[in-house]
Amino acid sequence: MFSIGQRTAVEGAFRLAGHAAPLVTAPVTSEDERVFLLEPEALRGVADVRTLEQVVGQVLGGKVAVVERTAAWGMPVPFE
């Protein structure tokens, strides 16, 4: 689980990058890794995905990926 400050910072980073919808991730399999899933249109609207991944990774203290949401990632879970 992440602190309120971490969740707020992550949500803010996504908003600054151009994504304001609720955040979902792939099912969590590792505590030091998160894969954020965005709809294709939303992913295209993110200004700089790689920088966003770096910033969010620093906030969460782990590896982060921001990818297109597909069935291959499994059932998405809310970012908490």
C-alpha cells in the first residue's frame, strides 16, 4: 500500500502529463513494480510516457511502466 502523499503525487504526475482519468494497474505481482494501464486514446494523449514512468518510479520507489490496456494484462485493479 502507498501513502496518501505518494498516491496524490502519482495522480498529479499523470494529470500533468495529460491523463486525468482514474488510474488502474495490472494485477500486482511484485511490491516494487507497477504497470499502469491506459486506454489507447489516453496513452496517445500522454505528453512523454518515458519521463512519466521515471517520475512515478521515483515517487513509488520501484519500477514503473505505462502501457496500453489490453486483455493480455489481466483484470485491471485500481491504483491504491
